[in-house]
Amino acid sequence: MLKRKHLILLMCLLVGIGYFSAMSNWEIHYFWKSLIAFIPFQIAAIAYVTATRWSRS
């Protein structure tokens, strides 16, 4: 039986694969594509910092 942590990691993996495969099919300028590709990392970093600050308080 899969545990909750494994399900979350599996879901993140599937979303990541879908996101980057969609990004590779877009025909936009390389500069904009590279900026858009890092949006999930930026959102994850903001969520991590916010969660750690809330857990300290």
C-alpha cells in the first residue's frame, strides 16, 4: 500500500512530467520559455519559506 508521502511524490512527478512536456511543445522564444520553465521552482521555494516561517511562530 502506498503511503501518503509516496502518493504526494508520485503526484508531483506526474505534474512535473506533464508541465515540462507541455513546455517543450510550445513554440515561443527560448528566453521566455526558460523563464516560464522555472515558475514551478519559484512557487515551491515561496511555499517552503512561507511554511517554515509559519511553523516557527
